[in-house]
Amino acid sequence: QVQLAESGGGLVQAGGSLRLSCAASGRTVSTTAMGWFRQAPGKEREFVAAILWSTSMTYYADSVKGRFTISRDNAKNTVYLQMTILKPEDTAIYSCANRRYWGSIFTDRAYDDWGQGTQVTVSS
């Protein structure tokens, strides 16, 4: 089992920026994609962004496209989510996840390893 630890969350005003980090540690497991999901109170967990490991192709939810960027640093075993032009509706707990096998990158059911999440709060 691999451990994923998110960091970088916090409180920011609308229009501001945050960079979330997801650091992996523990035993080596396969990776076909890494993704970011978020969950607001009373809502289901939703897809935010993902990066395919083999090709570095990136995918984004329509709600964050053009504002968020997912990237990785293999040397640091870390995946990032750069968030800009933040909006109050971005407020949620953000979690990173590792997809070991093939599956829809847009659904949380396809991912196997999860971090505990980091809170992002955007005030207006």
C-alpha cells in the first residue's frame, strides 16, 4: 500500500491562488493515472483533474478548465494541483488518488489509493 499525503490547502480570497501537493511514500505500486477529486459538504465527491502516467495527458472538469493545472515531479514523487482564479464554489476537501489499473479517470471508483484530503476554503 502506498501512502498519499496532501498539503497546501488553506483559506484564500476569491481570485487568489493555491498549490496543492500530493506526496507519495511507502511501497511501490503501479500507477496508470493520478487524479484530484474534491468534496463539498452535502455533495458527492467530484472529479477535478487527472494526469495519465504514460503520456502525461491531462484532463480537467469543465468547472476548473483554464484555472487549474495538474502536474507531476517524478523526482519528488509528488503530484501538484495549481489552482488560480479561485471561486467560492471551489471550496471543498481536495483529495489526490492513484489509479493502478485501467478505468475511467473521471470516476473515483477507478482509483485505488487515496490521501486523507486537504481543506480549501475560498471566501468572497
